[in-house]
Amino acid sequence: MVYVCTICGYEYDEAVGDPDNGIPAGTKFEALPEDFACPVCGAGKDSFEAKE
């Protein structure tokens, strides 16, 4: 599943993770820490929506 930041358009792909920020491939969005922030604009998890 891919989640998109509604503020800046950054895409978090669970299959890829975010290795630049220490999040391994396969990490589910729900499993990200509550203080996870968009690496581009700093928006919180509540600013992300599942991509259809």
C-alpha cells in the first residue's frame, strides 16, 4: 500500500519503506511510530491518505 502526504505529495510505499530515515522495506504505515513525520514537509501521520 502507498500513502500520500496531503500537504506536499510525498509518497510512503510500504514495500520500499524509508531507508534514508531508518525505516526498513516492508514496514506497514500503521506500524510507523506515532511521531513519524513526512521527511519532506514535516507533516504528521494524520496528514497521510491511502493512495487508491
